[in-house]
Amino acid sequence: MKSIFLAALGMLAAGSAAAQMASPGPTLAAVRSRDAVICGAHPGAPGFNVLDSQGVHRGLDADTCRAIAAAALGDAAKARWIILSSQARLPALQSGQVDVLPRTTTWTQTRDTANGLNFTAVNFYDGQGFMVRKSANVTRARDLAGATICVTSGTTNELNLADWARANNIQVQPLVFDQNEETRNAYNSGRCDAFTTDASQLAGIRTALRDPAEHIILPDIISKEPLAVAVRHGDDQWFDIVRWTVFALIEAEELGVTQANVDEMLNSQNPSIRRLLGNAGDHGPLMGLDRRWAYNAIKAVGNYGEIFERNLGSGSPIGLQRGVNDLWTRGGLMYAMPVR
């Protein structure tokens, strides 16, 4: 019995030593070697990723990339972006052109299993909708029978439109474009009667049209679009780093840890906050990161609620309500697994 007890103590000691700093896997090693995290980026989705007048990436997905860079390298400024079309985004991740894909990408069974990808965590729950001109006097999606509808290829939106029309026995004429900008321009110029994509993107696109007040987003939502951050199959450590960075941002909001008070919160005696910010446990080293991995991410971009408010909420031109993207404690779907 004594020998078994001593052996168990030895295993615990070995486990504790290993927890001090896990060896870097292939992606983390590559990230450290180049001293940058490369993210796939949308060419222009207001609220998610757009280039501002100074050429800086702004949006929920852009801030997610910064948070990952801060967690992995201790510096959000080491985030880099490669602009990718809808058709190119998955191959770019598969081939290693980018390290991670925070790019308005819907988590589906086929993408998760057949494309060599892993979806880590949802950073926005969305659904596909329709935008039309007020002058069309259309109030519901079913009124679009016979309409020409602009949609971008290489997206779930194209398939969803076909499924919705078939299920509702409605004839529509899809007008398909390769690039999101082409789709938007076609709608703006009157080549189609309606524009369909994720409802959040429609809200952002509407703000960029010549006369936003002349366009409305119909109330009908025809699909589930859980937008999630994706990585490649085969590197569990990098999967963990990306997933737990997203969870840390959500957990920070729940615990009241913000970009402004994160330094003060280092003095908190709340066990959950102590673990999140690296004052207790080996949660960073277990992933090959510094104990301050989550602190670095929060310090760089704020918690999930701050990121949402800045890019999509009332503090932005888009003005979305939190809705299902609110915390679970307030009736939403944002629920982070515990750091412990």
C-alpha cells in the first residue's frame, strides 16, 4: 500500500512539473518562430472586420484575433490578417496559410468533419435574413415569391436560400456573386430585389448603403448561423488555446473583469477571478502559455461584452441588441466553460 501511495505521489509530482509549461505544438511553435498570429479576415463585414481610415482592422473578429495574439504571444499588436474571400477562407486554413479563422464562418457538420477543420467556440449566434427596399412594400420573406435575390457563393447562405425556397414552395431567382462586395454593389444598384446573408451582416451593410433609411431588414430568420472560430485538425494544443481564449473573454464579462479594471482585479480574492487572471493554478502553462494568458487578452481588447458593444452594439453605427448573444445569466446563449 505504501509503495502504491508513493507511486501516486510521484505521478502527481510529474504531472505538476509538466503543468509548469507544456511543450509548444506545431502551430504554437510556428507562431512563436514568426512572432505573429495570422488570422483569416473578411474583406469587409461591418461589425466583424473592416479596415478603418487608418488601415486598422476593426470588428468582433478582428478583436478576437488580437485576443488570441495577446494570449499566445503576450502582445495584441502581433496579430496579422490575410483578407480571404468566402471561397478561399477554408482552403487557406487547411493549407496553413493562416493559423486561425475568426471570419464570420458558420459551424456546420460538414465543415467540421469533411474539411479538416475544428470549430473551437461560437463568438456570435446569427441567422440568415433578407434586406429589401421600403418601396417594394414587402413585409415578410414569403412576399419574395418571384424575386431576384442577391447572394454570395461559397457561403451557407446560398444553400439556405435554396432550401428555404424549396421547403416553402416559393420560386426565387438567385443572383450569385463570388465576392461580398460584388453582391452588395449589385443590390445597391438595383440588380436584385433583395439581399440575403446573415442578419447581423445585413445590419452592417445597410449602414454603408447610399440611403440606409430606404432599406429594411425583414423579421424572418431562415437558418441557424453559429459563427465560430476555426482551426485545423491535428493540433489539439492550438485548438485549446483558441477555444479557451474565447471562453476567457466570456468568463471575464460574467465575472465583471473589464479592460479598465483588470489590473485592479489582480488583487481580487475571488477564486474564479484568480484562476482566470493567472494568480492561481497552471491554466496557462497547461496550454504552453504564460500564466497571464487571459489577463493579456482582456487587457488588450476587453471582455466579450465590451467587444460586442464597441463593434456591434449601441456604441457602434450598427446598433444591435445583445439578444441571444447576451450572457446565459441574462437569458442569452453565451456560456463559457469554467477555468479551473
